[in-house]
Amino acid sequence: MTKRKNKSYTTEFKQEAVALVTEQGYSVSGYIKDTH
């Protein structure tokens, strides 16, 4: 079995994601799908 590697996100990415989720009603999973 392969070991899963945790994804790491930059602080900037996290701040942008939080802003979009809280201010524009995005879902977290939807935002991640759209940006990756």
C-alpha cells in the first residue's frame, strides 16, 4: 500500500478560500474543485 501524502496549502490560498466561502457562498469542496 502507498502512504497518503497530506496536501499542504499556502496561507494565501487558505485566506482566499475562506473569503470566497464566507463572502460569496461558495462551498469549500466546490472551491477546491474549481481551483485545482
